[in-house]
Amino acid sequence: MFIRKLTRKKDGKTHAYWALVESYRTARGPRQRIVSYIGEIDTEGKLGVRLADPEKQRQKELFEEQTPKWVAVDIKSVRVERTRRFGDIWLCLELIKRLGLNQLLNDLFPNGREKIRWADLALILLVARFCDPKSELYIAEHFYGHTALADLLDIPAEDIYDNRLYRALDKLLPHKEALQSHLKERFETLFDIQYDILLYDVTSTYFEGEAKKNPQAKRGYSRDKRFDCKQVCIALIVTKEGIPLGYEVFAGNRQDVTTVEEIVTKIESQYGAADRIWVMDRGMISAENIEFLKKGNRRYIIGTPKSALKKFEQELLSENWQAVQEGVEVKICQSPDGEDETYILCRSVLRREKERAIFLRFAQNIEDGLEKIKAACEKGTLKDRGVAERRIGRLLERNKRAAALFDIQVKTDAAGKLDLIWTWKEKHKTWAELSEGCYLLRSNIKNWSAEELWRAYIHLTDAEEAFRIHKSDLRLRPIWHQKQERVQAHILVCFLAFVLWKFLAQLCKRAGLGDCPRKIIDEISYIKLNDVVLPTKGKKEIRIPCVTKPDKHQQILLQKLKLKIPTRLDKNRKM
């Protein structure tokens, strides 16, 4: 769910409010509906935004030096200088404080002889990744000096440069396990998150450059379709609420199926071998992995390859299906091989339409290609049988989804010309139509219904969403670092930024603002920090850093999230 900004005029007044909108699937495609309206800010909210005690607030907000309460100002010379990004920066720091990350970093990096504390540099890296994910060079040369970070952290812009940030990455990486453990405990305390269902998936992210100094940088199956680049694989574990629990980095040519035992063992060694349910997709399945999960009395729900559906042809033809949501039906089946497992057949109307469209497109591509080869044979421009067969092979390779549908023969006619004949395999076509939109799950959980098992598995989309956020909003890819430790530190910062993202999503969900924080971040980012310069009668200037007043829509969001944005900054204000 997400929020949508709305404004209307009534009785000559303009009223600002938000609509909570939900996207949902139907048999006719995705649709949207308004769940509720979030009205204007109330009196308590207004006081909350401005803070209740003006005297205490004034003491916190004004400079330490005594600024006179009344002074004659040259109105014509009043100006605003140094407009900086503030709203999203301040919001990120508030999330960090609520999660206790700033205190943890202070504990992990005690004061030493360094000019800038490593804890502060780690905060800069994290805030930059959350608000404007770019390179360390960009942070030093552009981002830091144009934001309110220098004011909030009390670190001059000239003290931040790229090599100092690179060294901060090196310092942060050894504390990965401590950071993950702390965040797990905080989420468990704040939101009563249960770690009974863990979702496991693997993605890849590619490099720009040769990455010769990184032994993990290998060429392999690229989810980004960048097979020309080296990559690393990232395994992520999240809860059913989408909260990240941990991750690991593997070599770019590592197969998903070989990572399961290592990840499960590591998570259990860190957080205990509790009665959890592991949810994985079909890329993780193998006889060895199933045996490993069973041996430790672990419960699991795993997707299966499409080919496994063939054993359940009769069940696909039967009618005793259970509808779990519009356009989706499921049913429980016993193992055809007598195994002590439960299989869940699932079929989706939208998935069937998608697979049918893909299948027909590939089939049409093959027929069009065969027509061209046949025409070349008839004209006599294609005379070599070997060349013709190789062209047919390349055509089928490009259109694998429908290649098994065709029976193709290359013959020579009475005139010595090549002739091409093809027919559709009716049996394969019938099976393709029957299995379209269907998929199969397997589990060793006995006391759950088909709907409960399906809903637990469908949470795997939360892991897929996490990868999308990592790659798009937080720009995990491409990786420009060349050393292995720097690459792993870069991924750690992206992971921590994603934790902040999901933390904000949980706050939004609790406040009735949906579970998509992107709109919140965008709205709050319009709040700026400005230096208001007041030339006085005595030819002196009073410089006051002031925060732009939130508009009505922003005030509603701040009230719902229980955030109190300052109106001014203390000269020596430090997080």
C-alpha cells in the first residue's frame, strides 16, 4: 500500500489530505482502490511539530552566543544564503537514532587519535547511501557540502574527502556480525517481529572494470543480464515482514543450490536452531539440500521445477481446487513417490495468461524463422543440409520455451533441393495448455492447510522486493570498487541503508501510511535548511540557520510518524 497526495477546496479554503491506496490483482489485471483517507493535521499534531514548550525549544534552537531578542534590521538587505538539503538527511538520522545505530557505532569505534571519528564517517556513508546513493568521491565533492550533514554532525566539509571515506569502509566491515545482531534485537523489541519464517533468495550484482584484485569476482548467471561483466552473488535472509536478518557474499559463479547448507548453518549458529520454517524458490532444490533440511528436523516450503508438474497431471484435471484469492487456486496432493512430504498445486489466472502469451510469441518466432529458411531452400540460396540444420538449431536455441513443440525435418526433393517440413506435436501442445499458470510447492509441514502453505511461500516476494530496492533505490549495482574487502563493505552499507528503509516502512505501516516509504522520503526531502542573514543597524549581521516550515501535507506525515522537526539549528548541535 502507498499514499497519494490530495487537495480539495471547500468553503473557500484549501484542505490538504492523503489517500491510502492499495494495489491488488484481479483476473482482469492489477487494480487500485482507496482504503482510507488521512485527514488534516489536528491541534495536538500542530503542537507536536512545533514542540510544546517554547522556552525549552528556544534554548535548544538558538545559538550559544547571546542573540538580542529585539534588534533594528535593514529590511532591504535581508537575504537567504546556503540552501542545503535537510528533510531527508534529518529523517535518516532520526531513523538511525531510533534504531540505536549511532550509539552502537560509538561503542564499536572508541575515540582515538584520528581527526574525524570513524563512527561519524560511518554515519556519513550510511546517510548518503540512504538519501543519494552515489560513489564516495561524489559524497566528498558534491553531496556532503550541499546537505545539512555538516551542521548536524559538526564536521566541516573540507575535512571530508574520498580516501577518508574509503578507510571508513575498511573500518566498518569487521563489525558486520555485531551490526546484524543489534538490528535483529532492535526490530524484535520495537515491532515484536517473529523470526519463525525465514525467506532465502540469491541475486547477483556486476562490476564495472576487471576487478582483478577480487577473487570473488567471477562470470556466472547474471540476474542483471550483464553476462559481459564479472559479478558477485548475494544471499539474503529476510523475515515474512520483509525485515532483513542477514546476508552473505559469494563468488559470482557460485550456484544457488550450493549455498543453502552454508547459509542455514550460519544463521543457526548466530541465532540458534529454533523451530523456523525456511522458504526458498526452486533454484535451491536438490536431493542433498532436502536431505540436509530433513536431517536437522528443519521445516521448509520450497518451489519445485516446472518438470515436476508432469507427475500430477491427473490432479491438474480434477476440480477440487480451493480459491485463496481472486484468480489463484491451490490444492494439497500426496507425494507420488511415497515420500513423507506434502505437495501443493497452485494455479493462477494472470500467470496462465502471461505464460501463454510468452509461449505463443516464441512459437510464432520459430514459425517465422522456419518460413525464412524454407524460402531460402526453395530459391536455391541454401543448398547445404548442415548449414540449414545449424540455422534451425540456433533458431530453436533462441526460442527455448516453444522449441519442444515442433517436429522439424530437412529433406531433399526430386530436383535435389532442400525442403523443410515441420508439424506441431499435439501431445506437447496439450500439456503446455494444461500446465500454463501452474506451479508446484513441496513441504514437510503436515498440520497446515494448502492456503497457509501457499501464503507462507508467497512471502518470498518480499525477498525479491528487497533485491529490487537494493538495486534501484539504493543502487547496489554496478560496483566500482576493485578490492574484495571494499566490495563487501559497500554491500554492508547498502544492507544497513535497506534496514533503515524497512524500518521506515514499519513506522509507516504502524501510522496507517501504507508500507511504501518512497513517497514519505520524497515529500520530506523538500524541507530545506537556509541561512537567514539579518543586517543590523550597527552594521553587524545576525546569521540564523532556519528550517523551512513544512507545508500542510508534510505536517500530516510528520504528525502520523510522531516526528518533531526543528525550526532552527544550534550552532554546536551534534548528533
